Amino acid sequence: MNDTELRLSFWRDGSTKSERLAAAALKLSGYEEIDPQNPLGGPDGKKDIVCIKGGVRWVAAVFFPGGPKSFSAVKKKYLSDLAGATNEYGGFVFVTNQTLTAKQRVTLTKYATDLRKEADLIHLQQLQNLLDSPHGYGVRIQYLSIPMTLEEQLSWAVQSDSQTAQALTAHTRELLLLRASIERMSAGQEDIVRTFKLSAPMAPPTADLISVSSFVKSDSWSSISVQLTPAHILLFHRLLCFDLPKRSVGQLRTEDAWLGTSKGRSTELAQPMR
């Protein structure tokens, strides 16, 4: 019997510390949202701890006598605490510092399963294994005051490094996903800004400062339009519209061009141009 098993078997630290140790053991066993009901003493409705595992609400009962007890005494305590697992709870877990055989564990858990509840039992050997493992060394130091050996320190350091590396990998993955989300949001905002710019009201057109209508003639020379001939216009057309198809450059239009709409309007507003 090693120090962990010995100190658990002959518990001398009272019910408050035993319930806190049991809560730590439940956490090591995968239970979550662990809620001790009244560890400082007083009525707790036969519910030492309430917790959750696998989406099920559990009642945890703690039995830490000061030495080995008979199976009948353990069974009596088990059945008494099982009464606290009312219908609102789907599971019952019993945490004890007693040694129980496989047959005895089956007998106890059957009482809970007969009530259609999930059953779990953390006994002395399981407690020892939890506290003598690298992730349980801290709990063992806190509640049993058993320091780590050199070998245990090395084992703890290796596991801590592995957990740190896993945490860094997970955090890096989350940061990369967050960065990708931000980049997608930025791209979407650019599209929104571009859309708003396209849909924004356009500014009024700038006045044509060289328009004939705003040009004041101050000389006696005749207007250039007097001297224009069709040949001049076709020449200007070729010079200005060189990028148009050759069949359209420097040629007079042969078909009619309509001002306005040829249907649904009066003939005065829709006349062909030649």
C-alpha cells in the first residue's frame, strides 16, 4: 500500500475536505459544472455534489470514513444517498475511499440502474490511479500533501509540454480561422462600398465652357460654319473617328435617324433626320 492509498484509506481530514477532494476527482474523471452543495456542513438534501457529464445531470455522493468498512455499511450509505437522486437527475455517482470488488461494484450500481439512472462509482483504487497520474499530482499535493518524486516531476513536465503544444496548435488553428473570417468580411465590405459608390447620386455635369451658346463673338470674322462643306465634315470625321470601322468613317449616313420616339408621339416630336 503506497502513501496515496494509505492516506485515502485512513482519512483524517473530515467531510469538508473529502467533498472537495471528491469534486477534484470528478473533474479529473471528465465531469463538468461541478457544484458542491454544502461542503461546510448542514443539510444538503442527500446531494453532496451536482455535476454534468455526457449531457446528463448527476448527483454525486461522498463516503470517506476513517478506515475500512464492511460492504453492508457501504451499501447502506449508497442506498441512503441514492434517495437524493430525484427524478430531475439522470445519473448517480458514488465517490468513496473504500476498497470494492468487481462483484460489489456491480451490486451497488444495479440499485441505480433499476431506478433508470445512469450509474458510476469511483472507489479507492480509482482514486489512487487518478491522484498518482501526472494530471492528478496537483490534486494529490493539495489534499494529501504528498510531493512528487523526481520521476513524477519528469513525467509531469513531459505531459505539460505536450498539453502546451496541443493548446498552442489549437489556438493557432483558431487564430487562422479568425484571420480568414476577417479577410472575408473585409472583402465583403469592399464590395458594399463599391456598390454604394455606383448607386450614389451623380454630380451635375460640368458646364460646357466652350459651347457656342456661351461663347461671345467679339470679332468681325465670319463664322467657320459658313465655310464648311460636306468634304470638310467628312475629313474631320476621319480625323476624329479613326478608331471606328472603316465602313463608318468619312461616310454620310444613308438611313433615317429619329429624334424622340416614332410610336406613341406626335409627328412634330418624332421627325426623321437626313
